[in-house]
Amino acid sequence: MTKTTPDTTTLRAKFLDEHTHAEDEVRFFVEGSGAFYLHSQSKVYQVICETNDLLSVPAKTKHWFDMGDKPSFTAIRLFTDPKGWVAKFTGDPIARGFPFYGNAP
């Protein structure tokens, strides 16, 4: 994702809603940054991922991802089965109650 990627607003919005995956979501950040929000029980943890960070979100963990209002990152996503990383949205509006990553409105 670069500053010249078209329609970043739509791409960003796609990941801002809370969802889960059937298998672990593993990402290695080659460059740039983004924020994962992990919803566990009654708490939400923000994890900022930057260059050389590796994150593994366990299967069925409620979460969302914010690439910021000026996305610029390269990440490698690892998975076993492509069907396992399809997002299953929870319908919970919890993500709207947290600040965006970066200087988004």
C-alpha cells in the first residue's frame, strides 16, 4: 500500500470494522506501519506494527486494522488456507469508539 495506491479510503474502511478469521492472521511488516486493535473480553489493545514487526492474531480473535489516513506499508501475510483469512464481521460497532491511527478525522 503506497501513497499512490488508488482508492485508499475505501480500502481502509474495509478493515475498520471488527471481524475475526477462522485461522491465525500472521503479518510481517517489511516497511511502514499500521495499527491492529485486538478485542479480548472487555478490553481493547492497540498494537502498532512497524518495519520488521511480526504479529500473529490468534484465530477467532475479534480485531480490526487501521492503515492510517496516508497508508504507506508493505506487509507479508501468511496463511495456511485462503478460506481461513476471509473476514467474518461481528457487526459490533465497538471500533467506532476508538481513535483512528494517525491524524485521520
